[in-house]
Amino acid sequence: MIDAIVAWDLEDDPLGNVHHIVEHGLTIEEVEEVLLNEDNPVGKSRSSGRPITSGMTTTGKQIVVIWEEALDNPLIIRPVTAYEVG
């Protein structure tokens, strides 16, 4: 597991990151599971240039998480959105 803090917006914020993942049928737990797994590959989003991590959840979903680094020390990462692929 990556030693990082994951920053989430309020669940009732219609513009927040929680709303974006729920719209795509995902949970906070699924996103964190993929995001914090150091074995999952990290690339760069072609559309936004942000980091992107992909991986399989224990619920059987292959997902990608687009995120940004909010702070370096301690490492705080903020998911922007996530969605299921394949």
C-alpha cells in the first residue's frame, strides 16, 4: 500500500470527487483500493495530463482513477474522477 492520505470532497457536493465516482457506479473504497495499491501502474491522462492509475478491485471491477497530488509531504492525493473500463 502506498503511504498517502486520500482527500475527498463532501458527499453532498454536486461538483465534488465523491459525486463523480458515484455517478460512475463506484465507491470510495473501490477507488482507494486501486489508487493506493503500489502494484497498479500509474500513467498520464491524455486529455488532462493528470496522473492516472488503473487496477482491479476486489469487487471484480477494472477501473481507472484520475487524480492529482495535493501535497507532497505528507503525500495527499485527490481523486478527480474514476470509472470502470472494459
